[in-house]
Amino acid sequence: MTTGTTTETDRGADFTAPRADELAALLLAKDRPARPGALSASLTFGWRAMLKIKHVPEQLFDVTAFPIMMVLMYTYLFGGALAGSVSAYVQFLLPGILVMSVVMITMYTGVSVNTDIEKGVFDRFRTLPIWRPAPMVGYLLGDVVRYLIASAVMLSVGLLIGYRPGGGVVGVLLGVALLLVFSFAFSWIWTMFGLLLRSEKSVMGVSMMVIFPLTFLSNVFVDPRTMPGWLQAFVNNSPVTHLATAVRELMAGAWPAADIAWSLGWSVLFVVVFGAVTMRLYNRK
């Protein structure tokens, strides 16, 4: 008996599923989005680092409260003993303590990398059709913003307690720019350790073992001429000493060509050596 009702089976009887080759042709016919370039991908991952700060603002403690504490503590603790007055010592100390503080917080790049590896995020990154170093470069670009914040905070505190840069605004900007270039390059060391070590505590431990001798055995606090001869040989050839001298002189209005060249040379060396090692470890992780 025939009724006027059409069943689901009747409606689907005339439907023919597309074959595999037809489906492939349909997919290929559609315009695919262009593959992101190296700069675009790196900036995207840099923005990701910024969003992490937005959602966890406590991460800014090390670039706000810590630099303020360092400036005030060392200025008022050693100023009278080493230079006779706080106002005299802060002219020498502030550029050096600025270099020390920013260089020290570079280690958090490695900690962030290691944390994402433990969470499995990097497994997803490797499946994306992007420039392979983009996630690493993104971390470093995000941290450059943190370095800028730390520099602004420390310079503001320094100006409040009597620091007066002879080079004016231009000298300060040049000094900060050199510091950012060096810190970006220096951070590649910690991305390597972030990939190499098993936990973020291990990354922090190794970082402290490297950073503390490198920053304290420099001309950040005192002139190396007051040190023993064997120690002067190490301090005078330290990358942090070259950087601190260059930043200090730029902010004072001078042009220390040799120390600027050394600082840029160290930066290139860090990127070439540790950047290559980092990417090799990243590709094999």
C-alpha cells in the first residue's frame, strides 16, 4: 500500500556520497590561507607571551619590585662607604645595577620554555606549518617587553634618588637599546637549558650558578682597579663588564666604541652558538 508519506530512507535513496577523488578535488579547489611568514609567526608567539602576563600579572614582580629593591638597597647600603655620598655613588651604580637586574631576569625565558615542554604545549607547536624557530623567538620577544619595563622602573627610581644622566634622553635610549640587544642574545643560553634540563627548578639552579658569578664579578658595583690582579684579568674580559661600561658611558654622554663593539660581538656569539644548539635540541625534543 502506497501512502503519501515520504520516509527518511526514501529521501536518502537518491543521495550519492562523493568519491574520495571528488572530495579531494573539492578541497583542492578551495583557496587555502597563506602560510605565515617568519616575522608574523614570531610576533604571534610574542603576543602569546604577553597574554600570559595579562592573565598572571604576578609575573611582573621580578621586573618591578625586585629592581626597586636592588637600587635602593645597594645605593644606600654602599653609597657612603664606597663613594662618600649616596648622590655620588648613584651616578656610577645605577647603569651597572640596571645591567645586572635585566641580565638576571633573562633566566626566566628558560623557565617558561621548560614549563611549556612539561605541559606538552611544544608537541602542538611542532605540528603547525610555521617557521620552526618562531616559538623560541616569540618567547624572547615577549621577554624584551619585560626588560623594557624593568629598565623604565629602575631609571624612574634612579631619577627620584638623584641620578642625572649626562647624555640626556638620547644617551639613556642608546644605553637601554644596547642592553636589550645583549639581553635578547643572552636569553638563548637559557632557552637551551630549558630544553636540556628536566625541570624548571633545575633551570633556575643552573642559571643562578652562571649569572651570579658573571654579574657580581664585574664592574657593576666598583672599579676593577681596586681588585687583585688575577681577578682583574677575569673582570675586565667579562661580557657583563663590557656591557656595563658601555651602558654607563652612553648614559653619561660618551661614546665607548670598544665596549660597544665587545657587547655586540658577545651578542652575535650567543645567538650563533646557543641559538643553533637550542634549535637542534628543539627539533630533536
